[in-house]
Amino acid sequence: MVNRPGAPGSPRNLRKSHPAEPQVNLEVNVLVRLLRTVPLICLLVLCTHSLSRGDKILIHMDLGQTDHLKAYGVAFWTLEQGENVEWLLNYRGGSFMADYREEIADLCRLRGVTFSVVDLSQAASIYKEIEENNMEVVLLEKAPAIAIYTPPNKEPWDDAVTLALTYAEIPYTTLWDEEVLMGELDKYDWLHLHHEDFTGQYGKFYRSYRNALWYKQEVATCELMAKKLGYRKVSEEKKVVARAIKDYVGRGGFLFAMCSATETLDIAFAAQGVDIVPQELDGDPMDPDCQERLDYSKCVAFTDFEVSMDAYKYEHSNIDTGPDKVAARMGLESDYFTLFDFSAKLDPVPTMLVQNHVNVIKGFMGQNTAYRKSLLKNYVTIMGETEGKDEVKYIHGNLGRGTWTFYGGHDPEDYQHMVGDPPTDLTLHKNSPGYRLILNNILFPAAKKKERKT
């Protein structure tokens, strides 16, 4: 029945027959409005209370993630805010989980990172699944201080680690020889080596680029630095820098290097006090017995290698398998390497370093492309190899209180990056498995140390 104005029983007639009721109606209306509002307020309070007290934010890293690389930046930012992050090894591609904070969720939305909110019961189920399988929870506690060893002069190539850090929005500091020899490394937890030639041979680019302006500038920059630091030759100065880096790792530093820096660092260790540089590059002849005088006991990764003594040969030693690939005309379509599957509970360190959403990764070349397995020291941990070949791509080892990790090749998303090619645009490679291996190393130093179970 519809009440019309003036009809019996209508509000107007009720008000006329009960003159004291307007005040009652006012109180009733206020009460009704409050009752309509309170459930919403209660819901908001309950949600806020729940999210702040018990819920977790899960950044999964499997094939459903929209931007794997940015996800590392979110995890790093969370650590910078003083919040812990749990790295769920082997769970959904190596997912990250933290106590829910709206700021973290907002950052994920801003950076295009897929995430979900899980309640206490869901989190308990995740922990149970991890406990019952080859998975592990590693607590990340503190954002590591990151340094990039890189020359001040502009070189005609990019650096994959610098690209990865910039894209993921992870802060870093650059330094070079002078800062290293002044003891600046101890300010940083993690050090990456740009594509440096620690043998003092300027990347063995002499044959093709000795008349190029950038090459002449690089030689001049290196010579000026060596002279400033009191060394007669660049090769002598670089060997001292290499030893300083080795000492930094021994004191507890985390070293990561790619491409030529990996191979030339060990060559520099073996060639302490030995001149292996051709006369065309430093003005005086090399020691005629330099090969026999190499001391492999000083190397961290390789042994029994032979150095290249030809200034016109684009090669430092026989450690690198890149020339084999060129000779076989091996292309991207047939070049892959496979990640090892480690026990997450017994070997959490290599497990962290291989976290990925795939375990077969496309290969890529560089001045050093990969390493001969037959030239590795016995204690080196192989984390990625080309099956059926004398070739490994990704290796790791301990040195004193610290660790080192070497990754062969120049750019995981540019198969044969040439001098002068433009930098890789990582907005086109948000889910790059090859770049994920780089960023695994960034978070590795943040892990809380656990006693080994074996």
C-alpha cells in the first residue's frame, strides 16, 4: 500500500495526531543513519586490523608474474623500509612474501608487479607445502649496499647489471680503481665488476679498434689512472686492483661478475709478477716463459688454462668457449643452458642463485661467453651448464668469509651484442629468465645466515 500525503496513516497525518513525535522521528532517523553507517565502518576497521595484523602480501614469481624484474625492486624497497622479506625458494618460481603493508601493495600496482593478499590460513598452507617439498623459506633482513666497479669514461657498450638495477629501480654507487685502492670497498656488501680487463690489455680490441676514438680514450684514461696511483704500466696497476678485490671478498664481500671481468680477474691472479701483455699493447716484450710461470693456486675459479699471447687475437685465454660457438656457427636457436636443481634445505645458497620461472635459458655471447668445465677448480659449484658439452655458464664459490659468482656472456637478451649497439630496452624483456639470474645475486647478500644442515 502506498501512503499518499494526507491519507489516513500517512506520515503527515501521524505528525498531526501526535504533536510530540517530530523529536522522536528525528532521533529515529539519526539512529537509522548510524546503523546504516556502522557496519561499513566496522568492516573497514576489521579489514584494516586484519591486513595489518595477520595478512601477507605474496609476490609470486612463476609464469603468472607480469614483471619479474620489477618484482626484485619491490622486494629490495621493502628491505630498505626496515621490513623483512621471505624468499620462498622453489615455491612458484621463487616468490617473495612479506607482512601486508598498503605501501607495498601500492608500489606493486605502480610498477606493474602482480601480487596477491593471503590470510593466515593460506600462509600456513604455503609454509606446510614448503616444508613437505624441495622448498625453503629464507629470511631477507637488510638491503645490501651495492657498488658497481666501472670506468668513468663512456664506452661503446652497456652493462647488463647496470641495466637490470636501473630498470628494477635498485640504487647503487659506482667506483673505480682509485676508490678500490683507497679501501672504499668495505662500505659495500655487494660488488659487481663491469666488463673490465684486469690483465691490462684493453679488452683485446687492438686488432679491430686501435684507431677508434673510444679505444684511444680508454687507453689514455687507464694510463693516466695508473700513473696517478704510482704504477709504471696499466697491467701492473690492474693486478693490484684485482688483489684488492680478492681481499675484499675474503673479508666477507659478495662479488658478482660477467663476461670478460670473470676470466681476466683469474688470469690477473695467476700472472702476479709475470708480464703476459704483448709489446703492441704496453711497449715492452712479454716474459718469454710467461705461460710456465702462471701460478694457478692464486686463482679462485680456473686452473691449467693457457693465455693468448697474440695482440691481434680477440681472446684472453682458452677458458672462454665463445670461439668454439663461432667456429661451429652456433646460433641463438640452438644455444641454451640448463640450471641445476639443488636441495633447497641443504644447499640454500645455490638454490637462491638459480631461482627462476624456467630452468632452460637461452644462451648469449660476449667477450667471454662461457667457461670450459675441464678448466674449473674442483670446489667450484656449477649452477648452469650446456648439456653434453665442455661448457658451463654460471658458477659460484666461496673465498674466505665471502663468495663470488661468475656469469658468462654480455647481455642475456642480446645474443651477440656488438660494439656500438644500443642498450637493451628491458621494458621489452620484463620476464627475462637470463636477467633474473643477475637479480638473484642482488638479494642474496640480504639473506639471514643459517647453519648448514649437513
